[in-house]
Amino acid sequence: MMQERKCGILAHPTSFPSKYGIGDLGKSAYDFIDFLEKGGQKIWQVLPLCPTSFGDSPYQSFSAFAGNYFLISPDELKKDELLTDEDLADIPEFDETKTEYGKVIPFKIALLKKAFEKFDISNKKYKSFCKENKFWLDDYALYAAIKDHYIAKRKEEGESAEFKAFKKETEKVLAENVQNDYYYGAVWATWDKDLVERNSAALSRIAKLLKNETEFYKFVQFKFFEQWDKVKKYAEEKGIEIIGDIPIFIAFDSADAWANQHLFQLSKGYPTEVAGVPPDYFSKTGQLWGNPLYVWKEHEAEGFAWWINRMKATLKLCHIVRIDHFRGFEANYAIPFGAKDATVGKWKKGPGKKLFNAIKKELGSLPVIAEDLGIITDKVEKLRDDLGLPGMKILQFAFDDSPNNAYLPHNCVKNCVMYTGTHDNDTTLGWYNSTADFNKDYFRRYMNVSGENVSMDMIRLAVSSCADRAVYPLQDVLGLGAEARFNTPGEAKDNWQWRYTSDMLTDKIAEDLAYITKLFKR
């Protein structure tokens, strides 16, 4: 799959400049693509584009199929005559350098509802979109509408017995997900029993009651995909390939879990086992993620249809898919629900080749990048190599005292993607400033540099490597320090917020990138 040498930038659309408090799919998206073209870049990597939930993380989403409607551009809605100058006249004063989700969410929802009021739901393109995406859209839109309904009900009537029981049951695992009533509240397991169990009569009644609210959520999905499709086509016109992202696991509080309970390890609305990783060098108690695990036998019995549909849907958004936590397909770490930490889990076999063979049979190919970071077993490496998938190499991990370090460029294979760092790492400058003196010294000697321009030196090393693809976060391109870090795993606050300002993408930076790119034949 990966033969032509290419390089590019990792930047999530939420990071784009916008006067509306969060990056969107308006002018700044096209400006970023123009910057990629000027810099000779052929790759734009994004993180998951789905709606975010707990901690504003795109890896904890209300839906594996839906788009993040906060990325919808109000300016583009104005061009569609769904918003007016008056609607956009009173914009709150947002921080230009970070996304203030607490302010952004109610503001943008209000704008989207104004646009919806003017939208003609008999629109042929809209009807076609709803029909084409019915297999996930109906469940998601109803789920989102019911969620709002219960949030409003709880505000009026107080916490129900079901909700109190849920919080007690999930105190150690999932309780943080339900602390913010506006955004994370009304987890589907706390709804009335007949809705939790998806009783057909109850679903019909609630769908009738919330018809308009459900239609709103279909409308915002239509607009997200319409705007993203235009951005993607513009990137394609510039010869730019988009790398998308799929989290291996879904969020417990999601339309996917509610609508497909037989496909996940759930009982009476609660998980029976949840995902995580065992204790290691970084954590004595491991990591307890709380995502429900798959019932792989059920998936296999259905020909892995849910996963095939998920891959097809994602590949409408991008050209290649990075799958997070690839090792979970060989074996996943299962922790009993209610456990206080990840010390009591067990490794359980995953679907392996069966899943990927089913996807390949349907798609004809496997346009997949395997996220194979961390402690990886020989079996995981064999699965990756047997499938012919490229793995990931992180240069920030390369400069220790091990001669066999797998991340050093001279130890790397061609079929991989070389990164300076990812969204989970500190920026390269932040890494350099905080790493041990030995690592700094080895970095300087390895590259024969002074350490005065660490970020661009690391980018140059990635681009010069034998790897088929080289990717670097936009923060490294801009030479930013730890203040611009996007995510710190294991910390629930101050993540996914970083944004750049339009003046940062200079012609000089684009020229420097273009020079390196041309020099190393990418």
C-alpha cells in the first residue's frame, strides 16, 4: 500500500482559527490546505471527527459514525442562507488560543438551532442523506434527542432513582462521565427501563414525542458531512491525502452501545467487563478506560457487519485509517466492571485476521495504519505483518541508551509511518526541554546539530528516514513548546483545547518545509 514517499502534518480541525470559539470547516480549513500545498505536503492527518463526550476527547464519542457538529462553520451556514448577519452579530469573546468548551457548546447549539428553523427538511439532498445513512443515523438522532429530554427532565424533577443507582454502581469506573448534566448527563442506562431495553412500543412513543428534536440531530449531521465533503474534495484537488482515525473501542455512553447491546459485553444496561491496560512502568495500577468490550462471537456471526460499516463510513471522510490500540485485535485486556483499578484484568483473545479479512473482502483492500505503540507482543507484530499493515514509529522515543531501539531511524523498516510525536506526546520542543541530559546529548550527536532548532531538526529527521510516510504535529512545525501540548493521557483536564492563530502559518515556514520535502524526495 505505502510505496510513494509522502510527508505531512497532524492537525485536528478543532485547532483551526475561528471567531466562533472552536476550529471549524470554514475558511481556516481551506487556508490550512493551502498551507500544506505551499509546503509541499501531501498528507493531512486528523484525529477522530466524531462528537466528543467525556473530557472533550474524540476518543470518547457519543457515536462511532456521527460527525462533530461543533465543527460546522456558521459562515458556511450563512452562505446557505440559514443564518443572517443578525444571528452572528453577538459573538462571545472567545480565547483565540484554546477551545473553551463550556462557552462554545451552548453558543454553537443555539446557532445550529436557528439554522435548523430555516431549513427545509423536504430538501432532496437531505432526504437522500438520511436514507443512505439510515443504518446509524436513526438510532443516533433518537439517542441524542432522548438524552436531551432526560437532561431537561432531571433539571425539573431532580435525580431519578435510576440515575442515583447508576452513579453508585459506576462510582469507580464511569461516574466522571455523568458529572456535567448539560453535556455528559442522562447516560442511556439511566433512562426508563423500557427505553434501556429498546421496547418497540416505547421507542415509537418517544420518537413521536421527540420528532422535531430528532430531526434537528439529523440536520446537523447532514450539514457536517456536507461541509466536510467540500473540504475533502478541496484537499484532493491539491493532491493531499487525508489520514483519519478510528478508536478501537466505543464509549459506553454512546448510540452504538445502546442500539447494539448484543455486540458488547453488557447486561441490564451495564458493562460486564471494560477495557484498559495492565500495570506497567508508567502506572503501578494500570489504566482503567471503562469502555465496554466486544462480544466478538456475535460480530463474527453477523459477518463483522458493524465493523465493515464503520470502516466504510470512516473512509468516506478520509483515504487511510489509523486504528488506535491495534493490539486489541490480537488480545484485549478485560477488567471486571466495578473494579477499582486495572490490576485484576486478564488478556482475552481478539478476532485477529478474521475481522480484517472480512473488511478486505468487502473493501478490496486494507487502507489501514496500525497504532502499535507501547508494549507489543510477537503475536501482535505477526498479525500486523501478516496483514501487511504499516505500524508507527515515534522519534521522541528513540534517544535512550538502547542500541536496538526500534524507533531509531536506522533500525526502522520502510513500511511504517514515522512521527516526531503524536497528539498524546508533548511537543518536540517540550520533550527536549524536559528530557534527560543523556537523551538531549544523544539527539544532538545523532543528528550533528546544536539543539537550537529542535523542532525542525526532528522534522528533518522524520522526512529523511526510509519510512514511506512521515508525519509531524502542527505544533512541531510551528516550533511550539509544552504550552501547546494537545493531550496528556491519564489527565482529564486541559486536553484537546490548543488552537493556533492565522498569523502563525507563515510563508517562511512553508518554504522551509518545501525545501526539506524536496530534498528528501517526498
